[in-house]
Amino acid sequence: MNHKEFYDKVVAMRKAQKDYFKFRSSAYLQTSKRLEREIDDEIKRVETVLAEEERKNRPSLFGDGFYTT
């Protein structure tokens, strides 16, 4: 998901949340929960990618791990 898609999904989620509290409709609640799950999944995905990048860029205590003689 790119930045624009994430933004659009958050906007849709907030609209569904507001609509749910305005109308107390189960359809809005289901939509809101579905969008919240999608946002949460995307946040987890990005956190995993960032953690992996950080792990790759972290210097090793023992050098590169390979010894040549």
C-alpha cells in the first residue's frame, strides 16, 4: 500500500467511524471494523519492513561474521 492509498483508507475509516456513532448502524460498524483491521495490518507490515531494514543496517559486534585466512 502506498502513501496515498493509506491516507485514503484512513479517511474512509474515520468516515465510517463517525457515521457509526451518528447512526449506530451495524453496517457502518462492520465497515469501520474492516477498515480498522486493514489499517492495523498495514501498520504491522510497515513496522516489519522497518525493523528488517534496521536489522540489516545495524553494525555487527563481530564484524561481518566471516573470517578469511
